Amino acid sequence: MALNQATFDLFLPGTGLSVGSAQDEEKVADAFKGLNAMPIPWIDPVDISNAIVYLTSDLGRYVTGTQLRVDAGSAAK
């Protein structure tokens, strides 16, 4: 969801950076790292999938009524 032209333009307006260019995506990744408490630009889809697997497995059977934030600390920042 983060790697699209609208997001690039929102966070880095007027830079002319484009989706699909590895060099431009690396520049955007550096800018996005400042949005999270952890030094990563974005969450990988597998991290969301792992949270879902946990919640739907026997390990998460007693997890109720809580928010499981998989956001690299961006909500705490």
C-alpha cells in the first residue's frame, strides 16, 4: 500500500520520484523510516499475515478485546 505514486507525492511532493525505479524507491524508503519508531520504512505483508496466523491459531485463543498493532511503533511515535 505504501509503494504507490499517490503516497510518494504525499510524503515527498515536488521531487519527481516515481514508483518502479529502484533508486527512487530507496530514497522514499529513507524518508519513510522517520514515520516509525523502529528504523524501517514500512511493514512487510508477511508481518501482517503472521499476526493473523497467530490470532487464528491455538496460541492466540485467549487474546480478546485488544488491539494488536503491527505498525513498527508508528502509533507510539
